[in-house]
Amino acid sequence: MAHITKAVAITGASSGIGEATARRLAADGHRVFLGARRTARLERLVEEITEAGGTAAFGKLDVTDAADMHAFIDAAVCEYGRIDALVNNAGLMPLSPLGALKIDEWDRMIDVNVRGVLHGIAAALPVMRAQGGGHFVNIASVGAYEVSPTAAVYCATKFAVRAISEGLRQESAGDIRVTLVSPGVTESELADSISDPAAREAMKAYRAVALPAAAIAEAIAYAVSQPPQVDVNEIVVRPTASPQ
């Protein structure tokens, strides 16, 4: 089967899974459009991808701002003429016990992890339907299937992403493909946002065995590469040594 080059937009592309996915998809010949708040990192990443022979561009993006997301998708379409896939990857994980009452952190997780995905769907779905198809790849977590102490709100946001993804799949059968990718412990900057001292220490032990971000990028590349009649709905990727 001939390789089909696709135009893929990626949120949270300045580090971790987003960055690894940008590199992997560009290496496969796809055209990537990268979004994040840290544009200096995006600029360097685009330069590196371009120097390696890939095709990449970027736009500043705050996924919590619906208008910003619409502008990002419009810019991607302007750059490449269409958008074949959107990887909703941007996320936060400031873990803490509910009793710590870190309401601002709860709200921020809901804004980025849930509203960010919804904003991506709202911006890209009309474009995909108008062009006759498309693909959403939503990044969740093993926390979309189980809850652990200090992670109640984080897991709630990832349960929500799982529910949203399944609802979108059912509503869009035959038109739009939907893939939920749920990583186990993966090397990233997610834990850097943990302000609760006890949760931060616990996470250091929990993350002692972690997947490289490239492993999740590989799973995303697999889903994106499937022919139109194949819809890979859920992929859970864990470190071999992880019991969780």
C-alpha cells in the first residue's frame, strides 16, 4: 500500500509526547503543524525537523482559549490546505490530595485537559466534515481507567477525555476516526507541575520506571497510518515492568 502523506496538527508540541510525536510523524513524511505556548521551543523543533528533511510549521496556542484554538486550526489549514488529523495532546498533572483544596490547580487541569480537548474538537470537526473525513487522536492516561490517591481530579479529567472520545466516535462513525491513546508512566514534564510536596515525592518513586515519549509517538503513528476503513479506537501503553 502506498504511503499517504497527511497534514497533522499537534497540541502541546513543545516537549514530551507532543514533541516526540512531531518528530516521528515528520520522519514518516507527514506534514506537521505544532502548537504550544512556548513558541521558542516550537521554533527550534520546526528548524530541526526541516533540517532533517521533514515538513513542519508552528503557531502559538493556548488550548484553554477557544478562539485561539480556532485560529490555530485555521492556520494549519492555511499552511497545508487541509487537516487530516488533530492530536489533542496538551495536558497538566498537578497532583495533590483533595483535602489540600488546591482549587486553582483543579480548575487549571479541567481547563487544559478537558476544555482543551473540546476546543480542539470544536475547531477541527467542522473542517474535517467539510473535507470528507479526518482523525482525532486524544491523549488520555492509564488514569482514564483507574483512580489513585492524589490523582482524583487528574483521573477525572482523563475519564472525561475517554468519554468524550467514545461519544465522538459513536456520533461520527463512517466519517471521522477517533483514537484514544492512554500512556502509562512516560518521561515528560507533567510531574513538574506538582506543587504538593508529598505528591511530588511519591511521583518520583512512581516514575522510577518510565517509557520514553517516543514509545507513545510510535503508538500514535500506528493509528494515524491506518487506511481510512480502519479505526483504531483505544491504545493503552505501559512500561513492561509496571504493575499499574
